[in-house]
Amino acid sequence: MVNVLNISNIPEEYTDDPKFASKMRTIFMGAAAGSRKIYVNIDYIKPGAKSVKYHSHSRQEEFFFILKGTGTLRMNDGKVQVKAGDFVAKPAGDGLAHQFFNNGEEVLEILDCGTKEDNDIITYPDEDLVLLREEGLIFKKSDAQESWSSEPNE
């Protein structure tokens, strides 16, 4: 069955902030329509706010299309100005960390799409953290063991 929805009447359970009281709001359109292998969201970022913490994915590929407003895309420690009509693909892996910042005067609206991947590992370079999403476990990268062996007879 095809599920046709309109952005103006997506049920509130498919938004993380129905009243847009915080600095950012996301509407989970793909989930509302029943998508299983990809996500399709619209992110609304108020002036002066960031979209997400600076992060990269090991397996998830993403695509961003600027629908309205202006801002800055931080990717791999470089910064690029973006505006309505701009789009960028973020391939899986490669350690491509990313984050949007709204340095404009109006709400920045971004169509945010990507694949849903099992065993995706998310790295937060600014915080030196690694998240194993499915397990709900967060580790500090600097606590990593320098040497270790699974060999029981060493």
C-alpha cells in the first residue's frame, strides 16, 4: 500500500519538537510514510543554532539539500557556506564528519536523507567519543587499548 502524506499534516509523533520550542526541529517524513531502508527528514535550524554534534558514520550514506535559508557546512574541519538550492552527498565511511550551523537570519531548512545501516558506528571527533548505536554504548577513543590479543596462551 502506498502511503501519501502532506508535510502540513504529518502526525506529531513523527517530529521531535512539534511546537519548535528548541533550536532545532526534525520531521521524520520517511518514518511517517513507512520507509524501511532509507530515512527522509526535514531539519529546521533556528539562527545561531547547530544541526547536530559534529560526527561521522562508518556505514551510513547521507544526502543534504538546502531548501531554505543560509548557513555553514562544517565537513572534515573545512567550512563551506551553503544556501537554498545547494546540495551535498556524504558517502559512507571515509571519516567524513559533518555539521550544519545556521549563521543566517531565517530558519535553515534542510532535506536530510540517508541509508539506514546495521552496525553503524558514529564518531564524535570534538568529544573524542565513539557510539555503537545498536548497542547504545559510548566509548572514549583516547581510552583505547594500545595492544591487546585474543590469544589465551600468550
